[in-house]
Amino acid sequence: MSNDEEMVVTPWEVRGEVDYDKLIRQFGTQPITDQLLKRLKKQVGKLHLQLRRRLFFSHRDLDTVLDLYEKGKRFVLYTGRGPSGPVHVGHLVPWIFTKYLQDKFKTNLYFQMTDDEKFVIEQDLRIEETTKYAYDNALDLIALGFQPRNTYIIFDIKDIALLYDIALEVAKRITFSTAKAVFGFQDSTNIGWIFWPAIQAVPCFIHAKLTGENVPSLIPAAIDQDPYWRITRDIAPKLGYQKPAQVHCRFVPGLGKGGKMSASEPETCIFTVDSPSTVKKKIWNAFTGGKPTVEEQRRLGGEPELCTIYQYFLYLFEQNDEKLADLVRQCKAGETVCGDCKAILTERVTKFLLEHQKKREKAKDKVEEFYIMR
Ligand code: TYM
């Protein structure tokens, strides 16, 4: 998976130009077809922007979950976060989509905060830091409107007693040779990291453990998390569980030239706790599909397909399809220039974040209500 010179996509590293069709082939996932979207539409009514605009592009067994659902069998949702710092706008994408699925299908969500993962993987982080970020990042999740009645946050280090028996069952059935092939582990990899995938598998089955109801889980996440599910799906039937299903999204890009939004490049990354002036500065420095001078752009037009600003409108900040099409037309015709788009995006991102930050503040009293062990 990581041998490809140009493109590396692992749960811990995304590098190079990401070719999503190639990933579908390499990972052995299925594309989300028009036909599948039609089926989904029957269940949910209006398709979410992230489906209409193909941000979610790939899946494993989404069709099977729908088959079961149509026969009256429920499923649960599972997603998560590795709390190594503040949350950025890219992380919100799968969580916003998860909320949409939860509202439409009225399902439980199990959300894993992997303070243990980030401790074993990140050289410089202490346990106190990852557990602190886990709590802090939960505020972002809660701010998106999730409710305690059907949302259960697992804080790995705090809740390890709940997870440990299933983690052992999983770990016993995965050889080191499989783990090396799937994750690229080396002799120098610490053994905490090598054991870690067993723990990320557990929430796929936690609903069955807690309720006795053996239903599949559906996992919305970016495609980088897929290797976990490949091994989990292999062993699920051996443990008497349903195979977990997935819907995969693309990466929201950073504001620089190429690459996903990633906290390792903070200047090109919009964090949910950024101030309006920081947001403005970052967007103003963004890589666009514009020409070197305004005069040239007016004459020749811009290239939205290269533009990071456009992708923020496409995936998050322009809900209206006609307005989006208009934006593209105006850009290509040179009627709008990059400064215009940057100003609109700055205004929208700032408005969204100020609201989000208020909700985060309010969430501070509520985190315990979401504990899986309450
Ligand atoms: P983490 O913290 O790296 O990422 C959290 C979620 O955000 C997705 N993501 C992105 N999505 C769109 N655009 C981006 N630029 C972008 N960057 C990250 C990730 O795919 C992920 O869905 N090990 C996990 C935590 C975890 C988890 C899970 C994630 C535990 N169980 C189940 C998803 C599903 C991690 O470190 O995620």
C-alpha cells in the first residue's frame, strides 16, 4: 500500500497526489455508483451535499447494510478521532456526514477517542496531553449537534476495561505478518503501535457487547482509515460478529498547493479554534487556480479545478448547487478574481466558526453525558 512512489495513503501518512480511482482498486473497495445513490435516496430523501458532490466516493458493504435495513434490520454508526491536537475543518467532514446518517436512520453512534493511539504513535506527546486533547476534541463533536441519548463517546484510556476483552479476541486472530503487510510495520515500530489496530477494531462490535443485539456497524471516515477495516472484516465472522461496513470520503485539501488538510502544516489548515484574523490570514495566503495578475485573470479566466478555495465551497461552504455552478462559470470567464472568492469564503468560514466556537463553549458542561460508561 505504501510502496507506491507517488502516492502514500496509510492511517498515519498521506503523501503525494491522491488518485482515488487507484485507491479503490488498490484497497479493493467499491465505488459509490449512481444506482447506490438512488437506493440511498429512497431511504433518506434528499442526498447530502457530500454524496451529491462525491466527497464520499467509495464503500464496503453499504449495499448490504441497506439490504438489511430495507428488511427491518438496524445498524449502528461508528467513527472516531486521534486526539493529537486541535480539530481542523477536514476532520469535521466525516462527522457532519455521520450526523446526517444518524438523523436519517435514527441510529446509535459509537465514537472512539484514541488517546492511547496518539500516545504510542507520536514521539513527543505525553499521556496527559492526548487525554486532554480527547476531552477538547469531544467538544467539537458535541458542537455539531450530537445528542447523548444516542451518542456514546469511548475515551480509550479511561474506558479500556470495556474494550480489552474484545481487543484480545481480535489481536489473537491477526498475525504479525498480516499486520506488517497491511500497515507497513517495521522492526523499529514500537509494540504498542503494533497492538493498536486491535483496539481500533473493538467499537465495530461494542454495540453487540453492550446490548446483545448483533447488528453491523457502518463507519464513515476518510479512505486513510480503510486498512483497519480490512483486517477487522476478515476476523469479524470468526468472532461471531457482522462484518463492519464503510463509507469513505476524499480528503479535504489544505490551503497550500496539493496535499490533504493536515495539522502538521498548521498554516494551511483551518482549526476549529482559529480566530477570525487567523482564518483571514490563512485564506488570504491560499493556493488558488488564479492567474499571476488580475489583468490576466480577467482576460483568461481562472481554473477552479486547481483551486483550494473552490474545494471549500464545493465540499462545505456553498450548499446551493446553482450558486456553485455560477461561481465556476464566473471564475472561468474572468468575471470574478481570487480576491472575491477569498473574501466570500473568509466571511462564511468565520461565521461558521464563531457559531461553532459558541457551541463548543456550551459543550464544556456536557461531555460526561456522552460517556459510554455513564
Ligand atoms: P484522525 O484523528 O486522523 O482523523 C479523524 C477523522 O477525520 C478524517 N480526516 C479527514 N477527512 C477529510 N479530509 C481530511 N483532510 C481529513 N483528515 C482526517 C479521518 O479519516 C478520520 O475519519 N485512528 C483514527 C481515530 C479513529 C477512527 C475510528 C477514525 C478511531 N476509530 C473510526 C474513523 C473511524 C485517527 O487517528 O483519526
